[in-house]
Amino acid sequence: MSVDLRSYVFLDSLQPQLAAFTGTTCRGFLPLAGQASLWVETAPGMVINSVTDVALKATSVAPAVQVVERAFGLLEVHHDDKGEVLSSGDAVLEFLGLEEGQRRKPKVVSNTVIRAIEAYQAQLINRNRQGMMIIPGQSLFILETEPAAYIVLAANEAEKAANVSLVNLRPFGAFGRLWMAGTESEIDCAREAAVAAVESLSGRTK
């Protein structure tokens, strides 16, 4: 069976908000800020079950996220030791018969900033968010990537670069989506860092 390595994302240090958001929304073992993290996305989705098995048997990483859809599958694993996380990735790649460079190159599908958000729109967003609330008057940054899992890299790098609030994140499905809030200047800084991180990754385009 041919496997499409849609995303392969190594994060050397989970930022506090991304770690907390993942812990809030995941059904696995909660990651902590500062831990290394690996996100692997495959097509078809069912393959991710075997990917999880390989990663856990090869190393002592812990899984936080496993999403199994018909089309796409997603796995996140983490550990205090970066070497353990990298080794789990090596084991997964060997199992799939692929190299990291055979992942799909991510692309930014949409990139929007809404400045001085209105109170009613803030309420709509807050009713559906799983992270921090957005306050009326703040600026809202919305980013969409393809494949989906690369959105975690964008979120992590944005949080490193700026004092912003992680409102919501969706790292699985056809597209990844990120919502962040903050002052106008901080949001501009976060946006620049997020987009640059996604666009800097190598990979195949077909």
C-alpha cells in the first residue's frame, strides 16, 4: 500500500500555550511546555495506527494526539529527551520506507488579520474556541495551511516570536487552521513568524 507522508513536523520545544492547548484537547498523554514534539500526518488515515505502534515500541515517547479519519491520520508524540522524539521519527520513516524530504511541502492557503475586532464577532469566536478568549478591540490572526499538521509549527513559532493568545487550533483534516489574538503590533509579529516558518520547510510539491 502506498502511503502519502503529508506532514512531518519536529518541534524542539513546545511553547506553553501550544502545550496547554494540546493537553486540553487531546485524549492521550498530556505534553508539557519545553518538551520536544513530533507530528506525523498520513494518507490514508488508517496507517496512523501502525505508525503509532512503531513509534511507541521503538522509543519511550508518549502520544498525546491520535486522529484516525478515512482520508488522513495524525499522530503527536512527545518526550523530555529530544533524542527519543527524533528516534521515534526515524523508526516511523523506516517503517514507511520514506525519508523526511518526502513529506509534502506545506503551503499557506489563507492568511488574514482582522484589526480591532468587534464585540459581537468576538463573542462568536469565543463560543467555539478551545483556547484563550479574544477581547473586543484586539486584532485577530487567522492562518490556514495545507497539509493540516503544519499549523502546529506556525502556532509554536508565532508564540515564540510575540506576546499573543492562542484562541483555537485545528491540526487535522484537509486544512490546518490557527486563530491568535493580541495587540496589532504583536499580531503582525506573530503573523510574520508563523508564515515564515511554514514557508521555510522543504518537501515535495506533488
